Amino acid sequence: MLNNYNTEDKVLLAVDCIIFGFDQEDLKILLIKRDFEPEKGKWSLIGGFLKMTETLDDAANRILNHLTGFDKIYMEQLYNFSKIDRDPVERTLSVAYFALINIEDHDEKLIEQYSAKWFSIEEAPSLIFDHNQMVQKAILRLRRRAISKPIGFELLPEKFTMRQLQKLYESILDEKLDKRNFINKVNGLDILVKLEEKDMTSSRKGSYLYQFDKEKYDRNVEDGITFKI
Amino acid sequence: MLNNYNTEDKVLLAVDCIIFGFDQEDLKILLIKRDFEPEKGKWSLIGGFLKMTETLDDAANRILNHLTGFDKIYMEQLYNFSKIDRDPVERTLSVAYFALINIEDHDEKLIEQYSAKWFSIEEAPSLIFDHNQMVQKAILRLRRRAISKPIGFELLPEKFTMRQLQKLYESILDEKLDKRNFINKVNGLDILVKLEEKDMTSSRKGSYLYQFDKEKYDRNVEDGITFKI
DNA sequence: AAAATAAGTGTTATTATTACATTTCCAAAT
DNA sequence: ATTTGGAAATGTAATAATAACACTTATTTT
């Protein structure tokens, strides 16, 4: 006889996404203004409900794809939030995902369509439900990631300057880093290719552009080499 | 108008617990032999279903309490497993929790009653569903925990020898450690109290017993001081 | 030609980690 | 009483990683 689980409770399962981006200055998150009740008009993470035919990763991908148009976004499951009254309408648990995207490639039209907006972490408005808590947790996770793998790939444009990479790390870790030590460390990892090309927008002298060497980068990640800056 | 979520799918949500213990030699996990279908007679993690009135932590506590009799078990949410067919009976997601308990205090009767058994990690049988995967993930998490906080508190008896503490770390990290370096490092953390008392079971000379200094230990954990051995 | 501005570059000091071998203590055996 | 066996206890030197630190270069604008 199969146990048919008939007597067990079923619940709604939401998936909410913390989307990080980097605009060469600040670490940002993408938020939307809710156009439905409850909490209409307030800012929130983007989210949706898990469907019967999806895994959680599927659901997170679907939701991310809607808002960004991208398909292969870096994404990790973060945590299950389950306070009884976290959603006033009905018992709903939410699995938070965090994602990293390159702001520059991002489709402006989709953003408009969803009344979405990038906020730098410090200036982000207060969010609905337990979304603030989710963001806090995501920032901590992102920090851990940043020192366990070189996450720049996901957040920077294809070509970038050392300064940009350093700024990215400074905004993730929320601390100033020493320029020389940073460069030495990064070069030691042997995951960047220095290009001939220079970026002339930031100074008269211009600064060399770099690219990630995808192969070495991946090997580096696999080996679990740390990127402690 | 409130959005009432009526059209959204609801799912069963299980909670499965990976319970770690340490018996002075090996790191172990507690498994039960299923006495119901599906997979009756096979080994599995202990688990249960989330009830409408509980948070996930509540559910994990309830399940842990049933099997161990303990109330304040160290416990962390691990990951939500959501493959479509992970449970052959019905679409069920499972939130895995990992827990640490001191084998010695553990109630033998409860173990018997549930046909539970401690297995050392290497000798554990293959488990039902995706439980092997859960255990793997739990081990990795435990390793990370072991180097970010001194987890001994949860897994060792109140009084223990340096050797035991070292053995514990060796079995968690799955590598041999140097005795002198280990002791120097641990002493440097200033979280242990050396007692007058000796443990005479392991040698003629006997070895000093230690206790954790709960206050310093907690401060240490709060400060996020690493316990990288 | 001078000024302004960010880019680029190495060395030393400090700290943390690793490697490593001998002596001490005690009980049991003789 | 003496010897023996076995684990416990102990410190130092070598190496590696991290942190601190300031001047020169290249280029455009004035």
C-alpha cells in the first residue's frame, strides 16, 4: 500500500529574486513597484509562484527571464522564508534566489514595462513583507561568494578596467581596498587577459582594459581557489 | 481588491533532517529504516511534512524532537530540493535541515523505537529519493561551519580531551591535522578552559579534560572569528 | 610649457601557517 | 624497585601570505 499523503497540508510556494547589478560605481538591486494588492504601490523584489511542473530553479529562471530577457543568468538558491504571516493574504512560503546580472546589457524596455528600477544598496527603499530580510541575507551571501570565487564575470561588462573590478569588490565588501595589493592579488590569480585597448573615458592617460580568461577562471572556480582580496 | 492567489498551485513541503553526531572516533549520521511505502525497508533521513501552522524551523524542531527527545538542537536550514519526481507518490518539495547532536546524551530507547541507527559517513547505506544528495550537501556545509565557528560545543560531551576535539575536526574535514599546530591554534582562540581533571581511559598518563568557555565561545562566534584549523 | 588627473608600479614589515622530534608522565609488568 | 610501553605534552624555525606604504608616468587641457 502506498502512503498517499492525503492528510498532509499543502502550501503556496513563492520564489522571490534578489537581482544584483553593478553600474561602475555602486552595487545595485533591481526592484519593482507593485501594481496589485496587497501593498500596491510599494517596492518589492520580483517574484512569482512555483508551478506544479517546475523545479525551483525553473521558476527562478522563468521569473528572471521575464524581467530581464536573459536566459542564462547566474543564480543561486538562498533561503526559504516561512514565517506564518509573512504574506497577509494567505500562508505562503518563499524561496529567495539571488542573481547577478550585467546592468549594461539590460533591456530598458522590460524595466519600464514592469516599473522596475535599480537602486543602490544604501538607497533602496523599504520593501514589502520580509523582502528586506531577504536582501540582507543575499548581500551576506554575495560577500561570501565574492571571496570564494571571482564573480566579476557576471557583473562586469566584457571588457573592464582594473579600477572597475576593484570598485566592484569594494562595493560588495563595503570596504576600501589598496590599489597595489588588489592588482597584485588579481594578477596572481592568472584569470585576466590584459588587452592592447584602453578605456579613455576615465582619465587623460587612459587605462588598459582587461577580459576574463573564461577557461582559467572556470578552472579556478572548480579548484575552489579562494579570491580573498 | 486583494489578489487571492486562487489560481496558484499548492505543493506538499517535506522537511528532512541530516543529524550529525560524533562518537569519539567518527563523524556519524542518524538514519531510520522506513516502515512504510514507498521504499519500505530502505534507509532514509528522518523527515515529515510541514504543517499549516508551523514555520520550517518549527517543523524541523518537531521532527528532531520526536527522534531525539532533545529540544534545543543546533540546526540550520540547508537547501530546498525540488526535482519534479523526487518523491514518486506525489509532487513534494523537501527542505533539508542539518543538525548537530551529542551522541552520548542521546536516548537509546527513542532510537530503537524508530529503528534508527548511527552510521559513520563512509559506511552509510544508500538512501531513498534524493537523500544521498542532501547528505553530501550537509557535509559540505558542516565543513564550512567547522572553519567559520568552533562547532565542538554541539558535538562533544561537556568535558573532552584535546585529542577528541582534534579527532572531531579531522573527521569533519576528512584530513589529518598536526597535533601541535592544532593545539596552538585552539589555545590561541581562547575559548577553552583546561580542567584539573584528567581522562584516564585513553592512556596511563591520562590527558587533561577541557571545557568550552561558553561566553568567550559565543563572543567569538558573534565576531565571526574564523576557526580555520 | 605648465598644470591637472588618473594610471601604473615594488618593496619591506608584519602576521599567519606549516613542518617537525623529543621529553614527560604514569601504570603495568617484571 | 626497576623497567617498559604508550600516549600526552610541548616550542621553534622556515616559509608563505597579507598589509602597509608613495612616487613616477602618460596624456590632455590650459
